Amino acid sequence: MNRMNPRVKSVQSEPNYRLRIVFTDGQCGVFDCSPLLDFGVFRELREPGYFRKVTVSNGTVSWPNEQDICPDTLYEESVRDR
């Protein structure tokens, strides 16, 4: 049986290109976006004011110019809060 990972419930931008995320299963974690900043559409996220415009859309994080990150990646690669 294929099970989907939980989706993003809320997101808050933090310094150093990190996102604090609450998932639909109640888990919280921090996702580091800095490794993405050298790639294509994600270069725009280098601008701190733009990075802070992150929102939740369709169960994942997104920015105004349609950048988004796979919700499975966010869930699997976030460092969980203890």
C-alpha cells in the first residue's frame, strides 16, 4: 500500500534560509532551503524579503512566483524539533 506523507499545515520563515514547518500529523521540523539557492527558479529565494513571503499552498510551501518544494521532501528532510 502506498502511503502519503503528511502535508504542510503551517510554515514560518527563519534566518539563514530555514523554514519552520508544522505538518498535518502534528510533527514540527526545520527545513534548510540553502542548498536549493543555486538552482534555477530557487535563486530568487536568496533575497531575504522574498524568502519571507513563503505561504502554505495545496499542502506544501510556495512563494509568489510559483516556486514550491515537494511536500514529501519537506517531511522526510526536515530536522524534527525535540
